[in-house]
Amino acid sequence: MRRNRLAPAAALAAIAVLATACTGSGDSGASDDPNAETTLTFWHGWSSPGEVAAIEKNIAAFEKKHANIKVDIVKGITDDKLNQALRTGGSKAPDVVSSFTTDNVGRFCSSNALADLKPFLDKAGIDPAETFLPQMAKYTEHDGKRCAVPLLGDAYGLYYNKDAFKEAGIKAPPKTLSEFDAVAKKLTKTKGDSFERLGFMPNYLGYETTVEHYGAQFGVTYLDENGTSNTAKDPAVKEMFTWQKNLVDKLGGFRKLERYRTSLGDEWGPKHPFHTGQVAMQLDGEWRGKMAADADLDFEVGTAPFPVPDDQVDEYGKGYLSGTILGIANNSEKKNAAWELVKYLSTDTDAVVSFANDIHNVPSTMAALKSPKLNDDPGYRTFVDIAQHPKSTHAPSSINGGAFLLTLQDYGVKYEKGKEKDLDEALRKNDAQVDKDNEQAG
């Protein structure tokens, strides 16, 4: 399962660490014998018992196929710790790493923290464009350099309370944002100066309601072809901010919604507001379905793609894509052996399908998506379909990681609060700040 975007201050701190720490000192060459007896160190971020068991099962299967390679697994690694290890190297540093932070691929590649995988892929006869989902292949490279491959993915869509829909006389999930606004309003029940039930929590500080998750539905571009911030010139950005602010106002205004938001349960615990019925619709990833099933909810859960702007109804079915990335530390002296592990985890169909089923993520290879062994639960398949939609997207890679998204989201919070009243001016200021940050990072 994925983790929600870091709070802006924490995320910017992580990016700052990446700016200074992510500088690989090795080259992308590999001279070790992959058939020799060796031990690899693999760092990953999964921490819950089910997730850890699932990756350990795949590693055990790899070791069975490669009897000469033993893998030492280190779980629960944060990007902060990962970035430091990629910079310093050493005997305890990882050879193979995975990260949930797809936004940092630009930094990983441009700083040479992760090895260039193209020579390994070419030698193995693996074409990323044909092997992986197109958008997942795209977000694991930067500026023509491939320093990572996808290891499962995430697709974002809409979860909705079917019982609440039936009670309100709503027969189907909304496809357009105007329909969505009307449904969110109809599902909302006020209670004094708060809510008994909220149709949807639109605030940018809410769970998964980030600019990039909304932006995928509008077709936001963020950066132009030169990597310059483009938000003031892209009409989709203004349309997105205007729609979100209008929905905030329709549902009671920022202050009322924010008071309610701060009273809600933890995103990763059993008291998630969708689980408790406090929120009737939720923008979320495919993992939420498994969490909802494990929580044994007292209502029926429906899934659908998140709605699109009314003038893009022909693109309904698309959504935001993200996922786990997998790479080889550029400081590793065991790159050939490390590649055997990376290749197995990311391209072996049975391994990918097994892992996807176990942790309820979307497979990242075309072959795994077609496998008859893949989970056929209808709710899960909604997200598999979103992942394969030709208009589903991920935010572009940047030399400054995901900082440009956090900066834009900060302006979104100011705008929904009413602190930024001139949206055009706010977007111009956003562009200036993003370009300044990118220049410093470069």
C-alpha cells in the first residue's frame, strides 16, 4: 500500500536531503560475476506484517532460482535513510533499493544515485516500452535516462458508500465533476455547525486530495518542454483550482470543513472516515479496497474512476498513477548480481502477480495484467482498468523531485482558505518560486 504525501515541511526536508545526499560516486559499469556466491542487501519501505511477508515470499522464490545469491532484507526504510546510504555507500549500504516516492526519480537519475539500467535491460533483451505499462515505464526514467523500473503500481479512483447512495436515491457513481458536486452535496448531512456525514472531503489537506491526484483528471501539465513551471499559462490548472474552491464553498467553506477534517480518524487505521461512514465518497488507491474488506464494514463499498471535467467526459476512466520504484545503488560493487534480483522482482510474471495479489497493488507489467492468476475481484479490477487507460498519467519528473507539486499545493491551500484571492497572480508566484527552486537544485 502507498503512503499519503508527506506534510509539506517534512517532504521539503526530505527533498533537501536528497539534493545534497543523492550523489553516487560509482559508475554504471558492472564487473562482478553474477554466478559467484554472493550476498545482496535489499532495502525496502514496506513495514506491515502482510506486506513484509509478501516481499519475503518473493525473495525466497528468487533465492530458490538463484542458489548462489543470498539476499539480506532490510524493511521499513524511509527515503531519508535511503538517500544517505546512496551517498555514502559502505559495507552496510544497500545493493538494491525500492522507494514509494516516484516523484524523486528525477533526482535519483540526474544525481547518479542509482545506476543506469539501460545496459542491463539491453543485454537481457527487455524493452521497457513493451514490458511495462507505458505511464509506469515513463515515470521510472528522467531526461532519457532509466535509473529505475516499476515494481507494482497504484491507480487512483473513487470509493463510494453504496448504502448512502441508495438512501439518497443516487443510482450510479458520477462521471462528470458537475454530477460529482451535486452528489457530494446530496450525500452531506449537517449537524449543528459540523457534519453528521460529509459527501466528500475536498480540502487539499485531506487524505489523498492532492493537486496531482486532482490534476490527472484535468490534464494538468505543470512544466513545459524545457522544465519551466507552466501553471499560470495552463488553463487546466486554473480550472482545477476554481472547481476545487467552488466545491469547498458549496459544502460549507474551508473553516467548517477543516474543523471536521481534524476530528477524523487516521488514514491508515480502522477509524478512517470512509470506514466509519463519516465521509461517503473517497479519492484513494486500490489498496483501500483491501483495507475496507479487512475492516469488515457494515455497508457495501462501490468503486469507480474519479469523475472528469464535463468537457472531458470522453476520457472518463482515467486517473492518477504512481507506484514503487526499484533500482540498483550506483555505489554497489555487485551490480550484475543485483540486476538478477531487480529483473526477477520486476519482470517475472508469476512474481509480479503474486506480489500484486498479496498486497493489493496493480501489476506493472503487461504480461502480469493479462495473467489468469491475477485477482479478479470487481472492486480491484476497477483500478486495474484505470491503470491501463491511455489518458491515465503521473506528474512529470523534475530535477528537484516533487518539490514543484508541494509548492503548487501550498498555493492551493492558500487559495481555498481565501488568503490568495487573485488566482492568476498566485499561479504566477508559484511559477516564479518553482523555477527558482529548480535553478538552485540544478
